[in-house]
Amino acid sequence: MAYLTKLQVIERAKGQQQFYLICPAPLAQALEMQKSETIEWVVEDKWTLRIKRSEAQSAQASRRSHGRR
């Protein structure tokens, strides 16, 4: 499954730029991502960017307990 997204750039004062990559909603839902979840960006080479959940265990634990009482 592939999703395309465009890189967004915000021009800041003094010529600084801020770049944004948007994660499409269907992809975030498929990965069961949560609001405020921390993600680590890993550059493998010039063409490969990998993301990794920094808090993988706590995110998994909260998903498992969600809805159970």
C-alpha cells in the first residue's frame, strides 16, 4: 500500500525554512497512531527515510487496554 504526500515548506524570518511531511489519515489509521505519539525519523540513506515509534511499548500497552475494564 502506498500513499503520496507533498513536502510543505514554511518560509520563516531571516531566510529560515521549516519543512513538513504530512502523514495521510488512512496510513495513520492503519498504523493505529495516536495523537501526540512520539515518532523518531531515521535517515538510512539519501533516498530512504524510516520512521520508528519512540514509545512503542507504551503505545502498544495503551492500545491493548483500550476499551477493556
